[in-house]
Amino acid sequence: MDATPTATARSADGTPIAYDRLGAGPPLVLVGGAFSTRETHTALARLLAADFTVFTYDRRGRGASGDTLPYEVAREVEDLAAVAAEAGGPVRLYGLSSGGVLALRAAAGGVPVTAVAVYEPPFALEAERRAGNARYGTELAALLAAGRRSDAVELFVSRLGMSPEQLDRVRHSPMWPGMAALAHTLAYEHAVLGDASLPVDRLAALDVPVLAIAGGASPDWLRAPAAAIAEAVPDGRALTLPGQDHVFSAQALAPVLSGFFAA
């Protein structure tokens, strides 16, 4: 069960957004990806709190936050804006995976930010992968409509390239019930990603520094977007973390983020 949040922000549509605050210094907001709650980034937040006031929050539909329906991506941007307002903005933004996509959307959508770092946002650079993302969205919607939450999670996890043996281990692990409880938010992640194409025009309009990070041990399709993002953003750069994959070490990532956001 999630711990009691430090405080609650109120989004533009009235949805309560739970957040924690840690440390002292310039404000830095961490944005989670699939199955993330504000506690997902606890280890990273503790390391960054030496230099920043770190905000972690439950995106809508998760943890202690509300979930006003119907879902719209614009409401998630407003949620992030509400947390930034609590931080006294402008803020630094870090987003993991689809949370990185949301962070870039927020920066382009008027949320006051000074810099953005993203870790492996899952843009699809190849047409075949974008087509696969569209098929996944259709299948996911059908499973969620039928109440097949575990099957929806399995569909998502299978897209990460796990072997049947790995998938079976995850399905029988203690984390599975929590993942199934958040299955409805997979539709939110899919909406944030959109058609999964790299939003070149949106990225080109960003007027803040952007750092796109990839793990050196991740598959090519997860590593490739970092360079593409860096090329599209006027003040963009890409960085590879050796030996890391999509499930990274906070100890490896924290110094990179601290150096970038302190610059």
C-alpha cells in the first residue's frame, strides 16, 4: 500500500494529485512511466535530494491520486502543471519511459520548465513498430473493456521482448497484483504516446535544454530514440549509460541528472 503523501495538488479539473517532497534546492519533478507510482522513484529521489527539492507524484489513476473520467492527455499535462505550481516553478523535469513522453509534452505545452531529461521514451522510429503499436492499442482496449486486467498486463509486458519463461516468472511474482491493479492506466500510457512517432515539430519548438538518456544494455529500439530526440531539439543531447537497461540503477543515473540539471 502506498504511504500517505506529503501533500495534494489540485489539477485544473479538480482531480487531487498526491505528491511527496524531499530535499532542498531548485525544484525537480520526477515523472513515472507504466505501473509507476510516486514511490517508484524513491531511491533516485533520495540521491537527488542533496542538490534539489525533489517532487514525486502519483499520476492520475494511481496511488493516492484521483482519476476523473473520461481520460484525456491534456488533463495529465494539467496535473503536472499543478505539481509544478506547488513547487513554485519553473521546474526541472525528468521522465521515465512514457513519463518522458509526458514530460516533453508538458514542456511543449506551456508548463514552466528550465530543462528536461528523459530516459528511454518509447517512440517508434520504424513504420513496422508504429503499426505494431496501433495493433497493441486495439488489443489493449478490448482486454480492458472485458475486464481482463491480468491479460492486459501480460500483453504489455510481452511487448518488452521477454521470453515466455521470463513472462511466467513476472506473472507469478509478488509485483503482479500491483501491476494488475494499475492495468487501466496502460490505456493512459498508450494515449500519451499517441501513434508512437517522434514528434519532430513539437521537439523542434522546445526552447530549453533536453537530455535524452538510453541504457547501453537496452535493445536497439529503446536506445535509438535518444539520438533522434537530441537531433530534433535545438539544445538537445544524447547520453548512453553503460551496462544499464530499461530497469536502471538509481546510483548510475543520479549523477548524470544532477550534473545536467545543475548546469
